[in-house]
Amino acid sequence: MVKGVAVNFSSYIDTIPKVLKLIKLDNEIKKHERIVIKVNLNLENSSKSTKIEFLEPIIQFCVTHKNPGSEIIIAEGCDGLETMELFDSLGYNQLAEKYGIGLVDLNQSACLEIQNPEFLRFESIYYPEILLNSLVITATPLTHDENLMVSSSLDSMLGAFPASRYRGFFARTKNKLNNYPLKYQVHDILKCKMPDLALIDASEKGIFIAGKPLDMDKQATKVLGFDWNRVPHIRLVDESFSPVKKEESVDNLIGKVPENK
């Protein structure tokens, strides 16, 4: 796949298939037996949830181009809420039935305990096994967040912390994570596995962004009018992950494509 593109948004049904074809996702998914689409779900703030209208063309594309034996799964691990109930209330169950794909609650899925000397705060992390052996695509809205400043693809992987391991005995939320600043939570969960592709819904700003998650979050931050160097979790991840030479700008890595091409 190409590193990434930021494309003028026309409509979900028109723009998304063109972009996924442009970045050669049709070729990439044929290499994998399982494709996991990691979404964001938020019952209280709909702007922070992955819209069905955004997700459906992505699923259609993957169903059309996958190998016959490959499976597609939508996954999330909500904090403080029951994931399967949100899937139902937000219309995900009907979408999954329509395309014959699965829904997985990462809070309850089988985990492996991962130790990595590159973790900055955690000694080990319990991580959903299903994500380790899959093509992981984040499909998330771009939003301003009062805690993270910018919420996009990288921080969406906080949902991979399973509530079965990180929720206190009397708590509804993953309150054991509160011992670690958010930027380190994001960094260390990504050290378990960086998603393979970020699809970012910035349609309210007239843009659709697709490509490598770190580079795309940098671009998404600019769409909101911020400097990514001032977003703590993106800067920390960049310092740890980025293979890009310091003299290279993220602007040079992203092709902006007119909406009708």
C-alpha cells in the first residue's frame, strides 16, 4: 500500500472506494486470512463514534476483494459500557448480518500477555490475540478531544486494552489504566502492534484521509488546525516509531487527490 493520501471528500459511497483502490487495499487484503476493522463507539457523543455510513463502503470493498476463505471482523472494546450493547444500539448488528461478518468485543476476547523492553510504562500488557494475526484497519472519526487534544487512529487502539484485565473489581471503567498518563497508554499499546492502515473520517472538514496510521494522524491534526508536535501522544509515538528522516516533512509523504479522480 502507498504511504497515504488526503482526498477531497465528496460522499462516503463515492469517495471511499476510489481511495481504497488508489492505496491498493484490494491487493493487500488478499494477503490476509482475517481483516479486523477497529472502530470507535461512544454512546454519549455520536461525533466520536464511527458512522455506519462511513463504515459500510469500507466493508463492501473488503468483502468484494478478499479471498473467499478470509473473514472480516468489526472490533471494539468500550470503556465503561457494554460493547455488544453499543453494537446493537448503533446499528452494527444489522450491518454485520447484511454482509455476513463478525462482531468482536475486545474486552472479552482471548489475550496474550506481552512483554516488550520498548514499553515506557507498562511491565506487560494483556493484548487481544485476534489483533496480532490480522490485518488491522482503524476506521475512526477525527475529533477534537479535551484530554488528548486530537482523537483519530492511534488513540483508537486504547480500546485494545481488555476490560477483563484492566477494570477494577467494583468499577465499570478500565480504571487500572489511570495509573499511566494517556500518552504512555497510547504508546505502549501500539508497541504491541501498530495498526496496518488508518481510515480517518474528516468529512466535516471536507477531507478523507487514508494510509499509515502515524503519518495520517499527523495530517489529521493539521486538518484541525493544530501542530502535531504539540499533541503529546502523537509526538511520543513519532519519537519512538517514525522511520522518516528528520528533514522530511509529512506533507511530502501525502498526495492530495482531487475528488473526481
